[in-house]
Amino acid sequence: MNRFIVFLKQKRLIIVLFAGLGLQGCATTVDISAIEGLSSVVPFSEKNFADGTYRFSEGGFPIFNSSVEQAIIERRYDDAMNALVKSNRATDEAYYGMGVVAEAKGYYEGARTYYNLAHRLNTEQPTLARCPFPGTSFISVQKACYEIDAQKMLASANRANAKANGDWIDTIIEYTDGRIYIGATNDGGKPQGLGELTTTSGEFYYGYFLNGVQSGPGSLSIKTGSSTLYFSGHFENGEPTAGYLYNPKMKTLGYAFGADMVFRNGGFYYSSGGALGSKPADNNYWFANGWGAAFGRALEQGFVYQATGVSPLLASDDPLISQVCNVRSSVISSAANDQKLCD
């Protein structure tokens, strides 16, 4: 009898696993042929990307696709562009991503067009509007629209227009500790608006500032020695508050492993509780890069727990980074130290 119950659980687990994997490839589609100025049969080229004449030919949202956002945060702009073209989905989020890449590559005419398209879809086409995307549920894999709303899209279009006309000059500030800021400033000469802050170790913040400190949506790179973690979310008074922290070196079904995090007392904590480094029981990264990668992805999404009520053997170290207490970065290790996890 016990063997029969185990067999049923295993069979049910396999069914749930494939159901979860099936969801990976799902996407909603929208007919965009009737939307003026949005459809085009011109194939992608560097030229029509630079001048802003390239258009996606389908509308809708791909499910569980974080490759674009991750590539932009990691400054792999060509990878981001290729992923956007491959996805071929006309949404406010996708065109905003095209604008970011075009601006980073110095294609200001194209950037202006793509930002304006993003703003247009966001305000005029509800079925193609995804931004802002503030959710922190288990399906919120893609965070590119974290607080990027219609106002910021329009501001980006105006900035790209000013750059195209030669009317925009980024301010460069070199601090005594070696940090370098490049971006917009207020009347007092302090960083305000969109900008980038780079440290002597190569860590960087890219996002919004207010009166000299990080404030609003942004992304942060954190060097740990063995790898670099990336955080994308909201900042206030110079510190992150909540968002998504991931490690590109840890892959599960092709996706970088990450988790929703909050920042308090000087360090990162899982939104479900426990400091980074507290070895939470729900991690699954060790399934990556092998036959268990698909199973690990299904586990992350919660299907296995919900359907079977059983847990497989889990790893004992932290899912984002091992030996967290030995990392020099204060934003990584301070929470673990605060909870006396490093004694």
C-alpha cells in the first residue's frame, strides 16, 4: 500500500512538472495590424534599428522571459537587442527596452522613436501595456518595468531627442573616494534624474537620483569576489528598499537564479523572511546544469509543493551565494552578521 502511494505521488509530480514546463513557452498574442504606424514587414538590420524604423510584427507578452532585462542590467546590449528581436513582441515594455539599447549604443534618433512608441502603447493600447510592473509574486520573473511608467517613458523620449539635437550634455562628477557619476544634475550640481554611479571596484548603479542620492527605480551590481550579483528594484535615500536579486552564474532551465528581496538594517533579506546567508529551506539552485534543471524550475514556481505536498532533497547552502559571511560587500554580509549567522 505504501509503495502504491509513493508511485501515485511520483506520477503526479511528473505530470505537474510537465504542466509547469508547458507554461514556460506560453504567450498571449494580440493582432496589431490595424494599429497605425506599428506594423512593418521590414526585416531587422542595424540601420533600421538605429534610425527607428524597425517594428515588431506581433503583439503580446512572452511568459517567463527575463533575458532582455538581465542583459540590459548587465550591459550586454547586443544580447538584449537580439533577445528583443527574437521575441518579436510589440509591447510598451519591449519598445522601452529597444529605446534603452538604442540610447546606450548612441542611436538617439532610434531611441527617441522607441521611447515614444512605448509611451504610446502604454497610454493608448491597454492590451499592449505592461508597465509599470510592481508585483513580487512567484511568476514576476520579468522586472524590467519596475516603476517605469508613462511619465518616465516620455522623459526618456525627451532626453533622447535632446541628445539627437545636440542639446544634452551629461554632467561628470569625480568624487574624492574614486566614484564617478555620469548623468543629469539639479540646479545645485547634485545628481538628479537618470544617471550612473561607478565605484573604483567596478560596481555600478544605473537609475534615478534625487538631490544627490539614489532614489526611484534602478539597478545595482554587487561584486562578491567569485561572481557579480545584480539587484533591480526601488531605491530610497541612497539604499535599495525592495526588488529582485539574482546571480547570472546560477542557471535553472536557462534562467539566472534569483529571489525577491527587501533591504533593511543594512542588508538583504528574503521577502519570505530570513537574511541572505540564512540557508533558507526553499532553495533549489543545485538542480541547475543537469537533468534536474527542469525539475528545479518547476519547484521554484511552486507547482511541486502545491501538487504533491512533498519536498525533494534540498541543498544546504544559500541559493544566491555560498560563504556569504566571507564576502566583503556590506550589503551582502551585514544582514547575516546582524542575525549572528557568521559566528
